[in-house]
Amino acid sequence: MITMDDIIREGHETLRTKAIEMTFPLTAEERQIAEDMLQFLKNSQDPEIAEKYNLRGGIGLAANQINVPKRMFALHLPGEDDEFVSFVAINPKIVSHSVEQTYITSGEGCLSVDRDVPGYVPRHARITVKYKNLDGQEHKVRLKGLPAIAFQHELDHLNGVMFYDRINKKEPFGPVENGTPFER
């Protein structure tokens, strides 16, 4: 079981490392890591389990964050119409995106960052993505709202980018070009 002790924090070199592509079939260890990442997110959102194991709530977790520099991440969060978006993405890519930007008005957080970093993090409002599941089957989906923001946040991790790299340093709460705020 992944706990907060397994999550590396800002300053660790793996968070700034571009993760490597994965090959199929996945090894038993890679499958287990992927399943454990998704389970961590579910556990972190369960109040009893989160309290018992002192887990911070999370909606996404990239393999880099547990010091495994491979191109995979897990997402577990509410999507449109109260349907849950819950999957592991292997070798994820954005294949197209909107010109319109969005940003979470309260800012973004990260399990690897133990401090508040104020400011807007511009993201594409709508994205079309491709990724493979644990069995190597390719999926192509359109995301918007929080799932789109979370996908981009985790994809950044795989490229060695932290969310606060995208905050305007001179004007953290300045206007976002073509931006529509997203309220959590």
C-alpha cells in the first residue's frame, strides 16, 4: 500500500526527470505499481482510511511522484454528471486541445508539494488524449473541467514540470489569456 512516506517531495531529482516510455506487456511489478497508485487515490479520498494512514487527499498521482520515472499516472476524481473518472494512463499524450484556457480559482496543489503556492495555473479547457490501459489497449477520450486539468497536471509530472512552473511569477493572480475560471 502506498502511503505519504512513499511520495517524494519537491527538490527530489526524479520530479524534474522526464519519465521513460513504457513497453508492453507490462511486467508484474509495473502492473502492481499502477494498481497501487490508483488504490492510493481511492484510499486518500476515503475519510476513514485517509485518517487511519494519515493520507492527504489526491485526485492524481504520477509514477515520478513515487520515484518511478516511467510514463504512467493514475486519476480518480468526479467528472461530468457525477460519473467518476478513474483510470491508469500508460504513455499518455494530448493529441489536440482547445485555444480556450482554464484555471482553478483557488490554485492547484500537489501531493509532492507540502506548501501552498498561490497563483493561477493556466491549462487547456478541453483536451483530447490518448493513453494505453494496463493491458496495452489504446483509449482516446475528450476531457474538460477538472479531469482535463488533472490530466495535464499529471502529464506535466511525466515531463519533469511542476504546476508552479506555469504560474505567472510577476502576477500570480493576473489575467489568463483566453481563460475561463474553473470553480471547484
